[in-house]
Amino acid sequence: MIANSQGRLQDRRPVSVIDIGSNSIRLVIYEGIARSPTVLFNEKMLAGLGRGIVSTGKLDAEAVLRAVEEFRRFRALSEQSRSERLYVIATAAAREAVNGPEFIARAEDILGTEIRVLTGPEEARYSALGVIMGFHAPDGIAGDLGGGSLELVDVSGDAIGEGITLPLGGLRLQDMARGKIADAARIGKRELARASLLRRGAGRPFYAVGGTWRNLARLHMNATGYPLPVMHHYEMDVGATRAFLRQVARGDFDRIRGIERVSKNRRALLPYGAVVMQEIVTAMKPSKIVVSALGVREGFLYSLLSAAEQRRDPLISAAEELARLRSRSVEHAHELERWTGETLEVLGLEETADEARYRRAACLLADIGWRAHPEYRGTQSLNIISHASFIGVDHPGRVFIALAILFRYEGLYDDAVAPDLKRLATPRLLERARILGAIMRVVYLLSAAMPGVIPKLKWEKRPDGALALVIPASHAALDGERPAGRLAALAKVAGREMRLVVGG
């Protein structure tokens, strides 16, 4: 048996999922079934199985031949990765085509496993579970736009409400409208009128799922000069996005920066994705559009978790895994979690529930850059955190975590560092990131990144109003000029008088 690299979590066993969609077929091999899954390998083909299905009622013959050949490769890749299980799911095109059963039987023979052909309600449910997996306490309408269908479903926390499947997938809509965008808009408006749940989504977020909408969002990022190219939890303002959607719906997107990164097959479907989004915005009046990188495939994976695992916070779960892989001591990170919370209480700084989550994640990630050269640990940590495949965190929260670690290494007032990212954080989050970074700068000089010391450090309020950070007498040798200087910097950013003392 070949031993796993130390860069892998040793208690995980890979699993593979093949998602047979109307436009694309994708193989994703995950490190294991987890609350915040990590991808080991990811490959797709744009087969276009559902192309022409409206007029012929059948899967595209050439696409079937290409898909069958790719299934041989996908199975070989799954076996090469030593996956302990291969799951295969299929969606709209396979369930609706008259030759769908024949295709599925052939695919099952090649892949050596049963294929689960999802019904419309099942597809909507797994799409909703993907949003539940990817967001902390989501509350809105999830819309998964594939090649053959659009699934709409109400999501609130971990509860799945009313759902509906509509024939508005990009390939199908293109076929139904015979390539005419104006007709596509009329079809979209007519079909969406059946989705009464949209009206109950007014003032709530719309969670956009699916490759066409992710490509739309990528173009929007480029068009607006957005500084953080992370797709998951990218938010688009409804009012400010209207002109962009009109431009794409007209097909006038060749001059948008980054269009060359969208494949020609996907590019042809962008106007139809824009038209459907326009009609959803009109019918629903959402507070914002939020992009999800997770969908049916991840929702299916989520359904395999135990109830206890499903309840875990995805951000904290992912941060803890990264701490296990990269930090000098996970125990130290947990001590830092608890102690920074106590310190903020002493400072009289209240946290929202999300701010507490972000702080905990920052503490878990505070030491992941330690193997880099000391001069680059801050920027390396900033880059890893800001671009990591975290879920359960919005972009301002992600930036808060990254900046807290940057401040821990680089100091508190260098405004030339990461100015574009800083503008994504609210003034409150930016201030809190500086305070958290300042706290870390003190405590790491006293703990040497090893556990055992942090729980012994105590805050005491002195009669003159100052706060004393008390080092126990048993560790008096840790006192010195540098920790005292760092504490003075913390005092300045927190607006409190502080002193470092050795206790009894």
C-alpha cells in the first residue's frame, strides 16, 4: 500500500462523484466525505447531451459517443485515485430523453456501478442541500441553472421549503427559442410565473448555482475590477447588475475582460443565463444575488454525512483541517481561540455571531505560514486564506481573517499592504482585524507557538483603570522588552492603557 503524503488528512478515504448533466459531465474526486470537502481531482467535459432534446426527444448522438468514451477514462481516474466508492448521478437530459434508459444502462456497464437518475424534486433537493452545505445559515431562494432545467427551492437554515423544476436550462431554452433572445425572455417570463415561491423571496438573497451563472459572475468580476477572484459567496448588487445583464443578454460581451476564459460552448449560453436571471430578479425582487460554487453534486455528498457532521460549522471545520496540516500546534490554536475571546470581553468589545466565527477561524489559521521565510509569512498567509476554497464565509469575513494574520506578521499600520482587499472589509471588520492581529503579536512572543502558556496568562484590571497582562511567576523569564513593546502597540490600537507584569 502506498502511504498518503503528510499533506493529506490521514483519516480520510477518497470518494468519487460523476455528475451527468445536460450540458457538462464532471468527475470530482474528494479527499473524503466531510463537512467542508476538499477536492483531490476535478475534470469535466462539455458533452452537450441535452442539445436538441426539445425537437428530437433524444440525447444528442455524437454527445453520447463522446460521453461513453470519457466514462472509461473517468472510471480509470477514480480507480487510480484509490477511491473507496464511485457515485454517479444524472439529471434532466438523462431522465427526459426517450433514449435515456439505454444510455444509462450503457454507462452503468462501463462505470461498473449503478447510476442514480434524479427526479426533478430530487434534483431541487440536492441543489438546496448544496447551498446549505456552502453557506452559514442561508435564507433565500436557491436557483440551479443547468443545461436542461432550472431548479428553484426555498432554503432557510437547514430547512428545505417549496421547490419547482422548470424547463429553462440553457441548452433547452436556446432550443425552445430557436436562438432568439427575445423569445427566450418571453418563455422565461411565462415559466417563472408558475414559480410562486419567488414572490416569497422578496427582500431575501437569491443563491445562483450552476456553471452558466458562475461564468456570468466571473465576467461581472472582471467588468467591475473586483479584487478578490473567489467565486463562492461573490455578491452582486441587484440594481447595479441590471445594465450588465442587459449587455450580456444582447450578446454584447466580446469586449468584457476575461471573456476568453469562457469556453465557446459556455459562451453561447451566457445570453440565456442572463435572460433567466433578469426574469428572476423581476419576479422575485431579491436583496442581492449570491453565487454558490456548490450545487447538486455537493448536496449529494452532504446527504451522506451524519446528522452530527451536517451540524458542524463549515468554516471552522475547514480552518481546523488546515491547522492540522500546516500549523505547529493545533492545541495552541485552540488555546488562542479561547483566550482571544476572553480578551475581547475584557476590552469591552462585543462580537456578533459571525465575527466570533471569523475570529475563531483566524486563530486556527494564524500559524499556517510558519514554514515560509519570516519576511514573507504574512503575505503568504494572506494569499492562502484569501484564495482558499473556504465555504460558510462571505468575502468581507474572508478578508477579515486574512488581514488579521497579515497584521500579526507585518504590523498594524502599513496601509500599502493589500489596499484592494482592505476595501472589501467594513471599517468595523478592519478595526477588529487590527486588534486581533495585535493580540496575536503579543501572545506568540510569550508562547513560542507551543501550547501550555496561553491559558496561564491572565488579565487584571488595576485601580488606575489600566489593564495588566499577568505572566505567572513560574514563567517570569518570558517577560522582556519585545512583549512589552507589542503590548504597547495593542494598547494603542485598542485605546486602553496596558502593562505587562509578572504575577505571584
